[in-house]
Amino acid sequence: MTPGKSIASSPIHGIAERYVYKPVFGFYVRLVKFFSLGAMLVCVTLPVFPLLNYYAFLFLAGLEPGDARAVYRVELDAFWPGFAAVLALYAVLGGAFTRIFIPGVIPALRRLEPAIRQFTGEFSGDELRQMLRYLARLPWAFTVLAGSVFTAHSLFIYAQSYAVRGEFIRVRLFMLVDAVILVMLAGLVYSITEFCCSYLRMQVKRQLAAIDETANDLISGRSGILRFVYLLFIGATSTTALIVFMHNKSEHVLWAAVQFSAITFAIVGTLAFIYFYTWTYSLRQISDATYNVAMGGRGNLPMLSNDREMVELAVNFDAATYEINTIRNYLTELVDEKTKTISEAYNELKQLKSRQDGDYYLTSNLIESLTEIRPESETVIVDSLIKQFKIFEFMGHSKEIGGDMNAGYSLRLQGEKYTLVVNADAMGKSLQGAGGVLVLGSALRSLIERTNITEGLRNLSPERWLKNSFLELHRLFSNFNGSMMASMVCLLIHDNSGYTVMINAEHPQGILLRDGQSEFISSHEGLRKLGNNAVKGRLWVDTLMLRHRDVVILGSDGRDDIVVSYDADGQPMMNEDDRKILQIVRIAEGDLPRIFLGLRSSGEIVDDVSFVRIEYRGDQKPPEGQAVENFWESYRKATHTGSKLEALRKILDVNPQSVRAWRALLLLHLKSKNLVDAASIAESLVRIQPHRDFYMFVAGLLFYRIGQMERALNFADRLTLRNWSAERYLILLGRIHESRADEFGMREAGMLLLELLPEHAYGKKLLSGLS
């Protein structure tokens, strides 16, 4: 290692300065530079010797009924000259006088001293790695040195005691006490030295990270469990000593016990501070590095702690971040390549911002053609209202342009008719927001058209179709690197039953108006706006069962962005009551023009406002007539399965939507072990009540039992999309994929199970069975 070079620049910058009090840390670094590292390590460990020697004397005093000083006069007379000599020896051997050209005996310290005299200059990667190894060896080397000096001092006292007294009994007692003290001394010296070297090690790691080289795998560390075992050892020692003190009736024992307890508290307190500070600081480093990775950074982790557990974690973290960055770079290139056409179109769209009303007019017309409300449904009635904040005139035409949009389409999934309703708010005002609407509207239109002509998309369940569509839209907006985002709420409504699947991407909650009362529609938290790459949480879908004459109101955040008054300085005061809209909707009885008027009368609107009104007019279930009651009576009186089946078929001929009859029919077939018919009946129950997870689970399980894996997979997939945290749903999904030999599906089901229950046996089996 070349002398004159050093670590980083002064003052040291980095993560440490966030959590260590700067003046204290700076003062420590200046002392190291002015004196030497060996001098500082000797200074901070030197007080351990007199403290533990006095600790040993207090223990011996607790064993004596009289004055311990008189009893151990010989040993005390031998103690002081030997003590002065060994401390001087310790200082010399430990490198305290390096600055006056008296080097210590520790090889690692002798090689480090020339390099750490100044915190300026740079090192090569090999030199930095060697420095890191030397710093890792110092704590153990100082511990061995301190133990050797302490042992030499003890042997000197033993020799003097035996020479004067001529007996070996007391020497054996001294050896027992000194053995305990030696263990305590080794732990204290190692912990203090390790703590003092940790900042320097971390700085070396930061220098290695700056040249894109990892360093955590260069040192193995020691198990952190030893720290707690050491604390238990001190506690056991002090407890034993206090028990001995209790049996000593001397008048001096109380004062000795008090001093003994105070020293024990000081030792344990010092160790506790070092241990828990090091671990807390290291956990904060992990948190910072993880956040850095999440934000797209390299995620370097120059771990402060040298415990083996933390070192292994840091090594694994370095490996994981390397893989993450490799995959991230690959995906970025892949997305850039596949979205080149869209990016070019978006660049052209940004140029429209510099044009005048003619560009606005063209954009407005394009938006109108892409955001239509055209559902072809007799049961789902959709109305739209949009008031963009930007109003302009072109060739005598008054038009609006902004980032809010409403859209409604009809599509068929698995042979059933659905209505898709979208309310969205693109980021930005005027032309910028309109650009987002154009992209979103074009993508939605493309999704609908592809679904209508692609059999594979038409065969998707509503839950899977909605999730796939959301992810496709999110990937599209992610290509713009945060310059274009949009909040959105999507509802996919089953025309026949009113079953609704929904996804909310950081958009205001929908409002349900039922029986004259308004309430928010609950939704899972965690989804960010389209294009926001900080998406957190697992993506699920929400479900809702609409009743006859239910009204759902969807609206953008313009409904809440209202100036209600101005303060004394003329600054606007915004509405902070997010439940105010519920009252407006209830008073307006769900009528969109009246809702808008109520909104405008409550304050000044300062943003685009859009509303979508969805009214469900499904057929009301007629009450069961007398004939059906008679059939039910026949069913209850029947004693044979055939008679019961006949009565249930008659009930279903009159009322095919009778859940009670279908359920009874299902139970009869299950009792008779007729799983094929039971599966078909469960599927019928799902069509009547698609919001019931139980029926869907039974259908999936029965189709799995009879070997119809594709139909079973449809139901299991829908269940996990609606609620992935149910263990039995994931187990069913895994068994279906296992039967189909679908390794991708097995991996997904296994990972979900282990995410839910980390030690789940079947989850591990699914992953271990992959080729």
C-alpha cells in the first residue's frame, strides 16, 4: 500500500452524517488524523483495565468478612507497579506512539497508519480491499493484545502472592476470578475497538462502491448472537456475585455490592449502546439502500455492522441489486424498442402545445371521437357530463379542452354481455391533459376492438380482462417516464346480473346511490396513477353487486378541488371535506346537471370536472307464487332423491334464477357423488350470483375433481384476482396448474402462497417441482 494516500475526502460525506452527530464524528476523525488510529484505540480501551481490576477486587471483597484491603495487602502492593508497567506496555505495543516513530506490534495497524494520516487522495480497488481486510482484523488483534497484557499482569501478582504467602489456595481463587474478568475484558475491548473501526470500514466500502465494486463479501464478520451471549455472561456473573455478597455479613459488603452493581450497569449500558446503535444504524442503511433501488438507483449498501448476519444480508443485497439493475436495463431497452412508434406519436403531440386555437380545435374533435358513451345495453344506462376548465373559441365554435374523459363501451366476455365504463383524469392542463386523453382513449378503443375480434381475449373472465387491460395501459403510460400520467376508475358491469368488477388507479372513489342514501364504493388501496412507476402493493380487483335502480356516480378530483372562501390575505381556502360530494349527490338524486349546479353553488371550481352516471335497471326478481310454494312442499315431503330432483326441476322451470333451488340441487348431486352434474350446477350458481366467492370456489373445485382443468382454472384464477390472500384459493390454483404441468402457473401460485405464508409446505413443493 502506497503511503500518503487516504480514504475519501474531508469532511467525510455520506449516510453516516445523517445519523451521527457531526461535531462528535468530526472530532473523532480529527483526533485520528492528529494522533494515530492506534493511539485512539489504546485511549478508548485503556480504561477497561483499571475498571475490571477494581471489579475483580470488589468481588474478592464480597467474599471476606473483614477489610479486604488488609486481607489482600500483599497482592495490592504487587498490583500497582505491575499495573503501571503493563499499561505502559499496552500503549507501546498497541501503537499509541506511532507518531514518534515507535510502531506497535499489530501488523494490520502498522500497514494502516501511513494511509489514514490524511483523509485526502484516492486508492485503487486492490488497495481499498486490502485496507478493508486490515480494518476487519484490528478488533481481534487488539483483543489478543489486551488479553496478553492482562494475563502477564495477573501472573506477576500470582508470583508475588505465592512468594510472600507460600500457599497456592489464594492463587487458585485469583485465577478463577481473573478467568471471568479476562472474558469480560476480551468482550469489552473487542466491542469498543470494533465500534471505533466501523466508520472507517464503511468509508472504505463507500469508496469501493464509487468505483462500482462490491466490498461486503471481503469480510466474514462474527455472529451477532455472540453479543447477546456475552451480555448474558455478564448478567450471570453479576448475579452470582450479588448472591455471594448476600451471604457475607460484613459491614463493608453493602458498599461493595453498590459499587459492583454500578460498574456492571456501566459495562452493560456501554455494550447495549454499541450493539443496538450499530444494528439500528445498519437497518437505516438497509432502508436507504432499498429506497434507492426502488427509485431506480444502484442501491449500494456500505454496511456499518460487521456481524455475520448483517454481512450476509449485505452480500445478498448486493447480488440482488445487481440482478435487478441488469433486468431493469434489459427491460428498458426492450420497452424503448417496442414503444418507439408511440414515443414518436407523443413527441408530435407535444408540439401541438405551441399552436393556437386551431390545434385546440383539432384536438378537441379527436377527443370527442375517441371518448364516446356508446354502450348497447338495456339494463345499464350511462350518462356523461364533462366541464373542462379550458374554454376556447375557433371559427365561431365554443369548445372545451382538458384532461378529463368519460367513455363507455359494450363487449362480450365468455359469451356474456358486459358494459365497460371509464372515468379518467390525465395529468396536466389544457393541451397536456388532452394529450393524455388522446393516448388513453386510443388505447381503450384498441382494447375493445381487439377484444371483439380476438377469441383468446373474449374467453377471459371479467376479472382477468380488467386486470390485463389495466396493466397494458400502465405499461403504455410508463413509457413516458413520468411526463404523462392519468388517474382512472374502470367499471366492468355484467348486463344480466349487475355484477361489477372495478379497478381504481388513484382516482376519487365512486359513489353508490341506493334507496335515497349515498356512500362511497370501497376500493383496495395501493394502486398509483397510470404511468407512475412507484406502483406498490399487489393488484387485485374489487367487486360490487348492483341492484335494480341502483345509481353509481363516478367523478374526477375536480369535484373536490373547490375554493370555498378566501382568507384575509386573499389566499384561496380549498374544500377539505371529501364527504361533501355525498350530500350533493344525495340532494340531486343522482342527476348529473343538478350535481354540477350543486357543486358550483358550494364554491369556485378551479379544475376540470367530469361525472359519469350509471343506473342499473335489471329485472326485479318476482316473488315466488303459490305454485312454487307447492313444489317446495313436495320437495320437503319427498323421501327419495328422484322425487326431490323432480320437485326442484319444476321450481326451476318456473323461476330459473332461484338460488335456493340451485343450491338444493347442488347438495343432492354432491350427496349422490354425481360430481359432473354438480359442477354444472355450481357454474349456474356462479352465473346467477357471480359475486359469491363460495360458489365460484365450489365450481372450480368440482371441475378440478372431474378433470376439466381449463374450466377449473377459469374459476380459480377469478378467485385469486379478487382475493389472493385466501389460502385455499391459492392451493386450488396451484393444484390445477400442477395437473396441467404449467410451470409458469405453478411458480406464480407457489410464490403467492409463500408470500402469504412464508413456510407453506405446498408452496415450497410447487417451486421445488419446477424444472
